[in-house]
Amino acid sequence: MTTAAAPPTRADLVAADAADSLAQIRGAFALPDGVIYLDGNSLGALPRATAGRVADLIDRQWGQDLIRSWNTNDWIGAPARIGAKIAPLIGAMPHEVIVADSTSVNLFKLVAGALGLRPDRRVVLTEPGNFPTDLYILQGLARLLGERVELRVRPRAELASAIGEDVAVVVLTHVHYKSAERWDMRDITTRAHAAGAVTVWDLSHSAGAVELDLNGAGVDLALGCGYKYFNGGPGAPSFVFVAERWQSALVSPLSGWMGHAAPFDFGDDYRPAGDIRAQLCGTPGMLGLTALEAGVDQFAGLNMAAVEAKGVALGEAFISLVEARCSSSGLTLASPRAPTPRGSHVSFRHPDGYAIMQALIARGVIGDFRAPDILRFGFTPLYLRFTDVWDAVEILRDVLASGEYRQPRFAERAAVT
């Protein structure tokens, strides 16, 4: 029988901060005093560079250069330029990634396009409990296409065996938004290909936090979020990955002018670009793209294996300390205990999860709540310190032990949880 390692002391975590190769990056973010921010997995913190970048876009590029900026400031190249910066962070080639639209819109485009790659099949396979917008988009697509599509939902334990010869597309979120459980991307993709299916991966809770190798895993199509670990700001644009082998064959259902092979020829008939540009639709939103580029630039020169390793260590410390110092509180771990199948956030269950989280936020520890009973804590490696983990657990312990969370004000539900 093995004995669980003792939880770290605060001195241990001070030493970990001193040895942290990513510690200097924290200064690149405008973090408020008195706040321990454990929600970067939902909205990334503000990079200090962002305000200046956006101000330059407004004052000089838009204000002075006006419409000339599409050329002189390369606005027209921004979606591909930022996509190329994201590519090495997800294990892709620069010409396989582009920034466009939202995650929901991109999921619709990719799944619809993937069905076109398998016209003799009609099944879209996913799991229950996937992020709601993913399920809603798939349900909407199935309603739109009627008998041409069957949406098949199978529990995680049964999903691999459900990839049969009638499956056209397997659609999964790599890291689960509640539990942080991580799919084996290579294994599922290999199984899908063996059955003749195409894969679409949602990387929204992975990209920027865990090491990804899309090409190494043989992934066909993927999309991800710009406002979580990439720190692009609220509602930041999404990114799309299309493996080079599919770029000329994948047809987007949203045939907007920016996806045209020659948009400024202004022809009446749509002719898609034969590369990643075909995933563009309307005019790029330069305010959002500029903020996203500032966020993505914080990763320049970083090794994603090192980023993931720090996230794992932060999560391990948090789990160990919560279970040691809050053992009688009624909290139960809702994430995988082993780090390998876990992303960069940790969730605990509690019947009063919402009220506890509101009490924590009032004390400056910002995580979030996911119904019906999940307290979710994100560990963003670029700006979170190991000592932040200790301090957050101490505040959590006090909130639980004192019963502070039972105050009626903490049970009042806000519109956003």
C-alpha cells in the first residue's frame, strides 16, 4: 500500500515560486491587488500590453489611417497572422490555423463541413455533459439538416466503442469544462480514422494551458477559444484548425466574402479559397483581433510542456491542501485525482457550492460555479503563483469553518455564475 504524499507547506510553495521559470511572466499582466484569480480558465487576465495595442488601433490606425489600414497596418492579414502565432502552441503548422468568428459559429462550420467529407454517413457522435453550446449547436445542425443527420450521444465510458462504420464525425471537447477530465486525443482520433470517421476537437479548455500536438495525433479539425488561456478579452475571436490534407475539400456552410478565393474581384458567384482562408466569413473585427493578438503574444518563446507542467503542479498542490485542510467540510473532488487525465482546472462538489463560491469571491478568491454543485478553480500557469494556492486554500478553509457562506446574501443567484 502506498501512502499519499504529505501536503506542501507554505515554505515549500515559496521555494516553488523562487524556482519557477515562468515567474517573470506574471508581471506582464494587470492583476488587481488583493485578488487571487482562479478563473483564467473562463476569462483570462488582462495583459498590460493590451490597452496600448487597442489604443493605437483606435487612435492611429482607425483614427488617422482610416480605411487605408487594411493595407498599411495589415488588418486584412490579422486572422492568418494570429493563427500562425497560435499554431505552434497547439502542434499545428502556421498555414493550418486562422482566427475567425466565435467558438459556437466555428463548431457549426466545422461539423457541417465534416459531414460533407463523409456524404455516405449521417451520424454525429458526442458525449452527454459536453459544454452546452457544443451540444446546442449540434442539436441545431441536426434540426436544420433533418433526416440527413443523426445526433448520437453516448456516455464517456461507451463512446470509443460507439465509433462505428456509420459515424461520420466524432465531436468532443478535449478537456471537460466541469471535471477537467481529458480525452486521449490520439487514441480517439486513431479509432475514428480506423472506422472511417472524421474528428472535430473543441480545445477551448486546453489551448494555452496544456501541451497539444494536433498533427502528431492526426487530428482532422479543431477549434478553440481566444478569451480563456489566450487572454484575448471577453468575447475574443475563436481560432480554427484544418489539417492541410482537408483544406481544399472542406466546404464551409457560411460562404462569406472573406472566404472567397478572390474577395476583391467582387464576383457574383462564390469560389472558396483553397486553403485555411476558406474558414473566414465576414469582415474581421479588428478591435477583438488586436486584443487577442496581445494575449497570444504573451506565449512567445514559451515551451508548452513547461506551461503544462506548472499547471499540473499548481493543481496537485491545491488538491492536496484542500483535502488536508478542509477534510471535514463536505467537499468532494470532482476532477481526476491523477494529473495525466486532468486539464488545468480543478473542481470540487458541495451542496452549497454556489454560496461558498460567492463567499470566496467576496474575500478576493475568484473562481466560478457550475450547476448543480461544482466549485471550479482554474490554474493559469502564466500568472498564478504557488503561494496563491496556499492563500486561496486558507481562505476557503476559513469560509467553510466559520460558516460565512451561509449568509443569505451569498445564496442570491446572479445572472452569470
